[in-house]
Amino acid sequence: MAYLVQGFCFAALLTQVGVLQEKFGFSDGELSLVLLAVPVVAGIGSVLAGLLSSRLGSSPVLRAGGPGVALAITSVGLAGQAWQLYLALAFVGLMLGVVDATMNMQGVSVERRYGRPVLNSFHAVWSVGAILGALATAGTSRLDWSVAASLGAVALVGAVLALAAGPWQLRRAEEIADVPPGAATAVPWRPVILVGIAMMLMFIADSAVSNWSTVFLDHTFAASTSVAALGLAAYQAMMLIGRTAGDLVVRRFGPVGVVSVGGVVGGIGLGLVAASPTAAVGIAGFAVVGIGLSLVVPQSFSAAGRLDPAGTGVAIARVNLFNYIGFVVGAGLIGAVAESASLRLAFVVPAVLAAGIVALAPAFRTQAPVSPVAEVPAPTAG
């Protein structure tokens, strides 16, 4: 349920980016700077979640963060001046970082209990929420609701679901119940960085789609708000399809295969968006990107979980930071290219960078670090 609420609230906010741009009169460059506030502060939220969860467990932190996200997007809708919007988006970032880290800590703990890939399915639920969030924007736009009313309605639903899900989450004792005796508590940096860079490249592409798909369809093809929101909806719909089948695909082909092929398909989809002659083709391109990159994020967290057999949550919090680095780089890079050249050319950039995901795919073949043990003397005769 935490994944559903997070996707629902986040997508509802992202599909209002074009409306917020017009409301506050931001240029494309100014908008990119505004959007940077969310992932920058989200990184702080992820670090904070890691510190708190190592002491309290991830559940109490997640139970506070879920309703916090709902409250944060409400504050964005109510912002009447630019400085109020900046503060509201910083609040959004903090809460998103807390929830992103803790919900994946919960997910990896469940995966460890099952002993097989299940994290893709959890991220599929996130995509369901994101589709519903995008469609909520499309629907409320048709009804001529204000951005405050639209985000407020989404926030109310999200808060109720987040509160209802709290009692079902794993407690600290349950999270570490399946930790093998003597599991290493030190998390190696090198494999975390390699997996994290691949995740960063994925989120540069995701940032391009999430932050700029509605703006691209609006500015390039004069699409209405309801039509422009379908770009993100198509992206998330194909994310859902890919992640729903993802656990079976990973068991069949392994994480390295699915990540490498996904990087190729994602790059092709971004190229299709950049070359699209109509809004319909652009929406189709976003859909191809979604199916291609659908498994990179859950496989990143699964790989991080294998690097942290003691269940401390440290590896997940570290990998999660690359999520926000990707969003920061993506928002700034796409905005800068859009401002200096065009939005079409801006989508070529993540298409090229997707090749890096393919190159880094072998890093997803992670193994748990070995804990040093005391040397046992050999038995003597007699």
C-alpha cells in the first residue's frame, strides 16, 4: 500500500507541473531550477530515513512519512506565491525521500523472507498508483478543478490509505528475523556505487519523462492538460506491465540480462519521443521508455539488499541517493538543453545516456559480503 500511495501522490503532483509553470510564470530554465528542490531535499530525507530506521526500524518512519507526503502535496496546491511554492516543494522532497527509502527497506525484507524476487511486484503497485495519479489529474482537469482542489483530493485519499496500511508493515524484529547468523554488517561501497550509477542514469531518463512529458506535449503539440497527462500515464502503464511480469522474467533471465536489454529499449523509446511528429507518437514513445526501464529500479534495490544481509538498510539508503542525483542531474540537464535548444533535443540526451545502463548491467550480479569469523583451530589427535 505504501508503494501505491507514493506513486499516486507523486504522479498527481508531476502532472500538474505545466499548470504550476503557467500559474507562476516560470520559463523552462526557471522551472528546472524549481524542480531541483524536490530531489535535493529528498536526498536529505533518504539519509534521515536510514539513520532513524537503523535504530527504530523502517515501519515507524514509513508510517509517519506516508501521511507526510499527502500533506506536502496539499501545501503545493495551496501555494499562492513563489516562495511558498519553494517551501512546499522542499517539504515534498523531504517526505518523498523518507518514504522511498523506508518502503524499499520493507520491500527488501519481504523479498528476503520469500527467498525469491518479489520487489518488481511492489514497484508494479507503485506504477498502478502513478497511473491513477495521472488519470486523477486528467479527470479533475476535465471538471475544471483548481490545482489546489485536485491535489487536495488526491492527498486525502493518499493519507487515508497510508494510515490504513501502517498496522500491516513489518516491525523491526520481523525485519531482522530472517537475517542469517553472523551476517556482515559492513556494506561495501564499490558495488553500491556501480549499481547506483546505473540507477542514476535511469532516473535521468525518468526525470525527463516525469518532469517534462506534460510540458513537451503541451509546448510541442499544443496538447490540452488532459491529453498531455497521458504521456506520463502511458509511461507508467508500461512500467506496470514490465514490473508485473518482472519477477518471472528475472528468475528466467537474471538481473544482468533484464537490465541490459531494458537499457537498450529505453534508449530507443527516448529517441522516438525526440523524433515524434505527433502527440500520439510522442505518447507511444513514452510507453516504450516505460517498458524498457521498468525493472532497473527494483533490481537496484534488490541488488542493494543482497549487499546488506544484516538488514541494516544502509545499502538501500545509499543506493536511493542515486535516485535523487539522477533527478537533480536530469531536471537541470533537460531544462538547460530545452532552454538553449529545444525540448526535442533535450530528450536525445537521456537516450544516449541509456547506453551507460547497458554497460553497468554486470554490476547487478551482486553477492552478500562475507563476515570475518574467528579462525577455528584444527582438532589435534589423541
